[in-house]
Amino acid sequence: VVRRRLLQRYEHQPFISCLAGFYSCRWKRYQRRKTEPGKCCCKTRECVFFPLLVGAFCFSLVFLYMWGEAKNDYNNFDWYNYGNLGFWFLWSLVLLIVAAILFMYITLLLVLAMCLLAEGQQLYLHWSHKIGTFLVLGFSITALFILSVLWGDQWKTVRLSFQITAPYLHIGAITIMVLLSWPVALHAIRADKKVVQVIIVGPYLAILLFLFLIPLGMYSPCIRETGTLGPKPALIGHRGAPMLAPENTEMSFQKTIEHGGDGLETDVTISYDGVPFLMHDSTLRRTTNIKEVYPNDTAQNAALFSWDTLQELNAGTWFLKDKPFSCMGSLSRADQKQAMNQSIYKLSNFLRLADSQNKLVIFDLYRPPEKHPYRNSWINRTLEVILNESGIRPHLVLWLENDMRSFVQSVAPGFQQTMGSKAPVEDLLMDNIVKLNLAYTEMSSEDIRTYAKVNITTNFYVVNEPWLFSLAWCSGAHSVTTNAVHTLKNLSQPLFLMTPQQYNIMWILTDLTSVLLISLIFAL
């Protein structure tokens, strides 16, 4: 009899041993303690630390979601760091990998804790995991704070993403509540006081009810009746096709045309001797080999060089060395050779290319610095090139520069006047504005419809990710400026598009299934 009792008492429990071993580093059974009925699941110190574990999970999840949705703007993040550090590196990708690893680590700890609670074991988190939890919590909070201060607009991206992902996040949240129902039910049943049972079950049911009803206030422009979706937005290549070729070069714009882009976007600077050319940065350091040719002039403003000097520089080798985008594919040998032979592109040549292919053009026009010969005649010089040297048809030009707009309209009435910010409809009509060029964070279905009623179309920049392009499509945008013409061109319909009936069925089935499963778990 004694022997049988000992065998029953010390039977092998490999599953619990693994759980406790990974969570507490307590691999031996005598090191573990079961939770007695009506008692707390862990000692006071562990009770205080468990909320920190949950908090680390929540903050790391928020940061991972935020940074994952920020993928559309990774190039801007890396460009910002390049300006401060002086060298190019894909910091955005490193940050995403670190965030994913930390989230998986803290999620594993939380899953182990839930499993131990479900098995009736007391919780004891090993000191090394406690340090790891503090590191994850500190990293996530610090990263969120820094990004909020330096890059606060990213929260607008997160809010926009909810219009696409909210239905699926809802299903994920319900799934988590179903999984949590087992430890909640187990500890509620073991509680020896009604008050304790209410404290355990009450918040759980309140959160569950909130999740059941939250779809009533959910809005997504991609949940719409069949036949109400507008035409696919036109695609304007941002500095050409910078994922396929060096930005603002002839090759880059040719790639945009090859992949069916509807327009070309660029940046215009005027050289010291009055030749408008294409360059985004204020210096030549990032996108040319000036460090090799003129090492003492790397910090010089690009507009202070003569055109003859600019022609000596190579504008393509950097692209093969630095790889500006993490999602770039490998180039063919022919493309590599072509990229290595790119030079700085003239505005007049750019306009001739666009005119020959019947492509719209839009550009940011940079005013030259102080003491530049064309400081006060920059717009006049640019107009001379457009009207007299390039021969482009005026209706293909989306004129964005706001300075001297009335003068530009008088000498080039055929330009499509474009505004870079929202304004009252009356003011826009007074200035003969026909298009708005807005940051995608200002996207609003209501505003798009309001402007469309008076024949003012909207273009959003810079839209690279398919989910964001889908949102622009569903919202009614006329066009988008993008780095990824080659991928967005292949979308035949918006992602996540569904009818209200389909969404209601998905919502109701999810809620009913979860109610059934949770009821069964509590009943058992």
C-alpha cells in the first residue's frame, strides 16, 4: 500500500516539468508547488511581478504592431538616420527584427505562465527571465516614446491601419479570450469565496462583452456593397522606380514607364549656372560618388555646383552598394551595368521623356540658397525650361509650387494647378486648383468625396504597402505617389475587400463560436 501511494505521488509529469523548467528553471518535482484551493496562484512577490509580465507583453505587442505597420515609411526612417549618422544602413529592418524577437520571448513566458496556471501550479519566474522582462518593457516603452517624439505622425498610420485590420484584430482578440477562459474558469472554481470568484470572472466577462460589441462602432471603407468600388488609383512613380533603379535617374523613370506607371514624380534643384536638374537631397553625398571625385565638397549644397561639374559625377553606383530598400530584389546583370552608368538627370530631358510617353509629371521645386544667382528667379528659370526647352504639353504638368502661382497661371494656363495642403473648397476654386497632393496620413474618405464633388481630385504620397494602397483605393483616391509601381500595378482589387453581409456573418460566427467554446470550458 505504501509503495502504491509513493508511485502515485511521484508519477512522472513531463509536460509540467517542461513548463516549470522553462519558466522557473525548476525541473525537479520537489521544487514545484501546486496551488491549494482558495489560495493565491503565487506568492506576494510573484503576484506583484506578474502584472509587469503582462505589461511587457502589451507594450511589446503595441510596438511590434506600430513598427510593422510603419514598413511603408522605412526608407524615410533610414534616410533620417543617414542624415544624423553620415552612413547608410537599414536600421528599420534591424529594429523590426529586434521587436519581433523580444515579442516572441515575452509571449513565450506568458504562454508558459498561463499553462502553469491551467495545471494548478504556483508561479515562480526565474530571476533571469525577470531581468529579460524588464529589458523588454524598458525597450518597448523607450522605443515608443522616442518614435512618438521624433516621428509622431506614425500614430496616424496606425489609426489608418485599423480601418483595414480591425475586423481581423477583433477575431484575434476573441481567440485570445477563448484561450484564457481555461485558467480563468479553473481558478474561479477553486476559489472558496464568492467575492474572489466575482473578482476573477467579472473583469473577464466585461472585456469579453466589450469585444463582442466593438464591431458596432467599427468603420472600414473596404467593407462596402458590391459595385460601389471606384476605379483603381493611378500610380505616379516617386523619383521613378527607386526599388528597381537609382532614384531620379533616367533608368529609374524608364522602369516606371516599363511597369505601367501613369505619372512621374521628382525633385528639382537649379545649378549655379542655371540648369535645373533632379536631386532630392540638399547635398550630393548620398546619391553620387562626390566623396571620390570632390572629397572636400561633400557637404556643399547641390545647387552651388555648375552643370559641368555635376555631369562628372556618377549617380548610380551608390544604389548597388547601399541598397536603399530592404525589400529590393536582385538586379539582372544588364540592370546592374545600366545602373552603374547613370548620371545626374536634367529637368529638360526628364520632361521630354514624360512627354514622349504621355506621362503626368509632378515635382518639388527647391529654391536655391542665399547668394545663388537664381535665388530670386528660380521659378522663372524653371518655367523657361518647361515652356521653351522641353516641349512638354502643358496639361501633363501638375504644378505644385505655391509661390507666384498667379503669375504661373498667367504664363502657363494649361498647367494643372495642384495644392500641397487641404483648404476650404472656395479657396481652392478661387486659385483654380484641380488636384490636391497630400501626405497619406491625411487620408479621409469624407474629404475625398467633398473635393470630388467640385472636380478636385486627390493624390496621396508616399504609398508603398499593398494594405495602404487598398485603403486609398477604397477611400476613393484618384492617384498615389509610390516607390513600388511594379508591385501595386499587379493588384486587381483592394486587399480585405468584403461586403457588409460577409462581415456580419464573420462577426456573428466568431462571437457564437467563442460563446459556445467558453461555455463548454466553464461547464467542464
